[in-house]
Amino acid sequence: YYKAVRHVMLNKPSGVLTAARDKKQKTVMDLLPPMYAAMGAMPAGRLDKDTEGFVLITDDGELAHNMLAPSRHVPKTYYARLEKPYDPACEALFAEGITIDGGEVCLPAECCADGDDPHACTLTLHEGKFHQVKRMFEAAGNRVVYLKRISIGGLALDPNLPLGGCLELMH
């Protein structure tokens, strides 16, 4: 039998957990029409509670696994605003694979300044360690004050999608 697979792009606001359910706190599933939870859709991957941006919600377990499996190295791109001006030296540091607190070595990542804002940059990771973007910039002597995931793989967050909004993706 044929089952239509559903994929939803969610623009997660800060303060919302990326989880299927939580007894105490609001989750990404609480932002969606109830039909998605009813059909077994789940967030594919995590986004820190205080980070905004693209979360893929899907009822395709294989797709979710492929996006989450560390061996797949699915690129995820973030827009970051930093406490101090962006230092172009981060490009070489991150490209080599910076060592973060606890001695963990990150996979090579691409980083570049973002437009006219001297405190802004974009960063593309190929893995997803706990609070990785924040920890990378701390290791480089700066601090992330705002973070938003703007793409997963080849799929970019719709710039017109409001925070908390969702959009069903065609496949």
C-alpha cells in the first residue's frame, strides 16, 4: 500500500524544545497542527532551546535517520551574531577542525563574514555536537549572542516563514 510521506519545515522560535513531547515545556510539535503528531511525525535532529531556525519534522524514519546519522555528515548552516566583531582568523581555525572545551576536535567547518554587520557570520557544520557553534566560537575567543539555523543539506529555511510557522514541503 502507498503511504504519503510528509515533511514539514518549521521555523523554531527560541525557548521551544526540539522534542516530540515534554511534560513541562513547549516543544516543536506543539507548534504544528495536531495532524502531524497523529501521523507519527517527529523532529529530525535537535536545535538548542535558545536557538532559532530550521527544524525538519518528518514521518519518514529513514530520512530522519540519514539526516541524524553522524556518518552522513549532512551540512547544516547557521547565521550567528557574536559579542565581539567577527574575526576572519576563524575561517582557518574552523577549516582545520578546532578543538573545543573537553578536548573534542570538531570536523572541518566553513565560516565567513555575513554582509555589512561586523558581528555576523555564517557557519556550516558537518556534524552536530552539543552546543557546538557556541563552543567553537568560545574556543576562538568570542561568544555567540544569537544563533539561527538557516539550512539543512541543500534545503534553505524559507525567509518568509515567520517564527513558529511551518510549511509542508513537497517531495
